[in-house]
Amino acid sequence: EAQVTQNPRYLITVTGKKLTVTCSQNMNHEYMSWYRQDPGLGLRQIYYSMNVEVTDKGDVPEGYKVSRKEKRNFPLILESPSPNQTSLYFCASTSTGKAYEQYFGPGTRLTVT
Amino acid sequence: GIQVEQSPPDLILQEGANSTLRCNFSDSVNNLQWFHQNPWGQLINLFYIPSGTKQNGRLSATTVATERYSLLYISSSQTTDSGVYFCAVGNDYKLSFGAGTTVTVRA
């Protein structure tokens, strides 16, 4: 089954404690991205990756890092989380070719206290 | 960046009713998609529709790229249609999302 997986699905942590949210896709997509969703703001892109070892900032990259060492994986790293990073996070991968259809993971709800 | 406006922000429907959701955008795009976020938070791709008209069951969408808007039609609504509908527009891979339309379908 074609899918995007994220782990963990829920996480409560404390300010300053480094964390990683993993993302994996099995569709051989080259393009992957991370979004955060906050009430009333829709989804905002954090980082994206065009391919292995190619990443770039989205609209709200401050406080986040990413890496793309393998095509299927695109982890999101918060090296020193702060309460304003409490949000719902989505990983997505996008098909290539004629249509840029985007497929989302199930989401990770992060609370930073 | 591209500005995306969705209307209405909220919509309450009786089961069986039809509705139209609108998405206006501020610049030329070659990528436009509609997504449904169900009450459990899952985001589902409904349509990839940078231009033209598509139909999938009770849902259909039309994009008039030259006039910078897209419409999503829900016919014979069901309670399972409840959730938030997002329009996302952009070029190639980069998408900007609207704030969404929250649809509540009452039995």
C-alpha cells in the first residue's frame, strides 16, 4: 500500500530537549516536505527536499532542521524545541511526472511545555 | 508569495444538500489541489486540478486559471463529508495553502 508514515504520532516534551520526527514514504517520490498546521493559519511549509541531499527552506523554517540521506526518509529535527513549536506537523511526498499530487502522512501532534 | 483565499470560512449543511466552495488566488499557477481533512486530522488529496473540470463521485471541481479561481462542488452531502477543505496552489512542487472551509453536515 502506497503511504507516508510518521513517528511518533503524539509527543509531549519539554523546552530545549532535542527531538526528531521521522517520515518515510514507499512511493519512490523525489519531492518531500514538512508542514505545520496551526488553528486559523492553514498549513505552512517548513522545509522541502527535491531529492537526496537537496533541501531548502519553506515559509517558516526557523527552529527546525531536516536531512535527506535516503530517498524514502525525510526526518524533521527540533534541536531546542520551544512552546511556540507546539503544533500539528505533517510530512508529505509529491508524485513526479505530469501531475504534482501531494500525499500526506497521518500527522504528529507535538506539545512543548 | 501567492495569496490564497477560501470562502466561505464555515458552512453548515443538512444531509443531502449541495454546496460550492471557492478558492481565489493571486497569481498564475500550474499546480492546484483540493484536500479534505477529516475530523481525525487525516489529509486526503481530492483533486489535482490546475485547470479544467474533474469529477469523482459526488465531488467535482472546476478551475478557471485565467480568472484565478477554483470551485469545489459537493452534491448530496453526507455526514462523512464533514471536515475542513483546503485549497492549495503554487508552481511545480511548492504549494501555498488557504485557511480552509470548515464543513459540517448534519443528519
